Amino acid sequence: MPAPDPATSVTQPVPFLDFSRQFASIGPEILAAITHVRSSPRSILGPEVAAFEGSAREACGANFAIGCASGTDALWLALAALGAGDSAASVRSPHQDMVVTSPFSFFASASAILRAGARPVFVDIDPMTFNLSAEKTGLAISQYGSRIKAILPVHLFGQCADWTSFQAIQVANQDANPHLALIEDAAQAFGATWNGTPAGALGDAAAFSFYPTKNLSACGDAGLVTCSEASIDTALRSLRAHGMTRRYFHDEVGWNSRLDTLQAAILEVKLKYLPGWNARRRALAARYDELFLASGIAVPTSPAAPQTVADGVVLPYTHPSAGHVFHQYVIRAPRRDALRAHLTALGIGSEVYYPLCLHQQDALTDLGYQTGDFPEAERAAAEVLALPIYPELRDDEQQTVVEAIRQFYA
């Protein structure tokens, strides 16, 4: 593929995300679904919620699916239902439950653990995929033993974590820690797969977010938990409704985390389009790769020949076992902050996910970690840049993005 024409390419703004384009294509269906809900008496947990739960369960290949108010709540619900934590525990308790997760993620991956009454144990990431390192997770379990009640890998940017290795860890610890749970933080990965198995059917439970920027998005906050066991499903349905299994009879202290009927109806409409949208994202990612390689400023990366930003813009890596859905297309970039300023000046959107690791956040200083503890996560935080990628992104807009980056490095 020829390199972009520098005389004509950087002539237009490119939004990082444009909600209006999706609405232009399916707006009438969305409005019809909203009208139907508003004409019915059930605004919370109505029949549309049950219908969407069934559709989502089927799409994920899961045994059970439970709608809730947000992706953050989905994480907490999964942890609480699987018994990872004690809401009365102190973060300094020598007997407190622990949950292993990534320091390179959205804050909810850690805050949900704390809210469940457990202590986050961070381990470093795989620099190729940005996902939690299974090797380092195994070392943490060797250190803390049965205090670790769950492993919470994050399927970051739409690519599943190395589930084969995490399952091997669970099996290897079955005798010493029979209740060790595997919970997927699948907030960014609806439709992703690992060895052909969808996210949501890999672990003991999985948490999804339908925040408006996600591949499958609500018109506000919404979330979902999938799980494998009927007993967990029962616990989740109780916990999301103040611990009630019968109206006004509370068997435990739960939370108000019910899925709005309106959001469920919108999600049901969008879900049927998601396979096509995710396929378009994969095609856009492949075209970005081609354009960048043709530009002469980018390098691919692989386990056999890992690259660094010193070599140029480093393109995303997809594990051979992963079915990536490219919630984000994330490059590593030399002089990342200056590049982002250059793109902003041209009206080209970009984002940094995430500029500061979780162990460096002021709110989590009580955990006792220091800068330097997780060098791969910290290096990623200094180098990553997400570029526009959504199903309605045009080919000429992609060319504009790549040419703007080529000009910066020229």
C-alpha cells in the first residue's frame, strides 16, 4: 500500500469518537425501543432486562448473565458473589483476603477489590499485550498462598489475557487453595475470544461495562456479570437488589445495582450489530498497520523480535490465541506527549490509557507500593497512545491520522 500523500492528507479534523455516526445508522431502532419502554410500567428490571440478559448470555457462551448498573458494580458483584473479600476488613489486616490484578488498568479494577473488602495485589504486565503477566501472578501466589482468593486479569483494549496460563495456575493451586477464583475484567472485551471461547465464558465470573465509549454501549452507565454456576447467579441477583430474594426480605447486605429497562432495550438493539462492528474494528486495525508500515515510521512487534519506541512507533501485538476486538488501537510512541499535542493542534483526537499506573495513584498509597515496582506497566504508561478507531471511521480519516504522525516524526 503506498504511503499517504503529504500534500493532501492532513486537511481535516478526525474525532477520537463520534457517537452521532452510529446513531445516524440505527437511530430509528433505538428511538422505537425507547418509546416502547416508556409506554410500559416497568422502568427497572423490566422484561427487556431479562431479554437482554438472555441474548448476552448466548453471545458470551456463558451459563448465566445478570444485568447491573455499571461495569464497576459488575466487578464488585463478581468479587462479592465469589467470596473474595470481607466488607468489614481493614486494608492493613494481616488476614485480609487478597486479589491479584494489573496496575495498568482503569481505577475500578482496584477500587472494586477494595470495596469488596479485599486487598489488591498488583503484579506487572506482559509488555507485548499490556495484559496481566501470568508468570508474575504465579510468583505472587507462591508468596501469599491461600490469602489470595481471586485473580482478576484485565482483557485490556479488547484482547483477552493469556487464559490458558491463568487456568493452569488455578489448577496447580487447587489442593492448596481450592477456592481460588478466576474473574475476568472484560469491561473492554465484549465479543473478544481466547482460543475460540468468548470473553465471559472463560472464568468463574466476568464483568462487562457498557459505558458509552465501549464496543457495545448503552446511553449511560450499564453493566453485566456472567458466571458459570447457578449458586453464583443466585448470589448476584440478590446482591444487585439490596440482598433481597423476596421483596422487602433481606438475607444479606447487598447494593442497589439494577439495570435500567431503558438501557437494556437499547443494548438489545445494538447487540445484533456488534459482530459486524467488531469485524470492522479488526479491519481498521489491520489497515492502520499497513499504513504505518508503508509510512516508514513504524515497526511491528512479536515475541521473537520485540521492538521498543527507540525503533519508531510500535504497533499493537495480537496474541495468536486471541480474537481481538480493538476497543482501542494503541501504539507505543516516542515523545508521546509531544506527539499528542501535535495531533490535538491538527484537530485529531487521541487518548492516553492510562497516564498513571494504579500503584502510583494518591488514593492507593496505603497499599505500600512505590514507583519502580512495576517497570513494564510504568513504561507503558509513558508510551501508549490510543488512536481513533470505531466502526464508522472512514478510510481517508485513517490516512489523515497516519500522515499527521509521519509528519511529526519526519
